[in-house]
Amino acid sequence: MSYQDTFITIAPDSDAVEGVPPFTNRKKIPAHMIQFQLLTEHPYTMDHEELVFEVYVRQKEIPAAELEQNRDRLWHEFHQKGHACLRASALTKKFGWGAHYNQKGKIALYSVDSAEYQQFVADEEIKKFPAMKKKR
């Protein structure tokens, strides 16, 4: 799912008061950490599909040469299952980050304690959806 002119707010049951860089104790780096790195280092350069494909490539540790040679096959494998949007990401559910999708669907993250986050929330022109609750 790719949004346009949309802001994903933190989860209604989140107790986050500021955006915190995600962390993990796991050996394998989870998707939300890769998402955070990509979206903070390169804001508004990826849409949802580009983001989740890059996360897939990094989690599978696919070398650049293999990606270049087998992009169509890898793209097909990638699309064999669904991929959650940022409403389901730990970034918006737990770590205090809102996700803004611009007019082209490109994404950037904003800390819940930032002025930009508050501007998106107050903007009546932009669609807003809350992240999914942490607990059912």
C-alpha cells in the first residue's frame, strides 16, 4: 500500500513522547531498523514499494551483483507475499515516529516531539491515519 499526501501518526496506545532511534538485541537486524536508517538518511527518496523491496534485499543480504543480474526474479519472489505498511511498523507503534507520504508517495519520518509532526497533525489538507495499536 502506498499513500499520497498522508501522515501516519504514532499508535493511539503508544506512550512515546519523543522519537527514539530503534534498537534490538537480535543478531538479525529487524525491518524497522532498516526502515529507520533508509528513511532518516534519505528522506523523500523512496515510496512504500521501493522501501520494502530495499528492506527485503538487505535482510536477505543479496549482493549488488546478484541484484543487478537477477532483479526480475528477485522482484517476483518479493511480490509472492504481502508487505505491511508503516502503520504496522515498530517505528510508528513503539519508537515515536510519524511517517509522512508526500504528493509523490515518497516517505520521511518525523519525531512525535517535533514541530513538523505537530504541523502535519494540525494540517486539515492532509489525510491522517494512526499506526496500528501495539496491543489488540
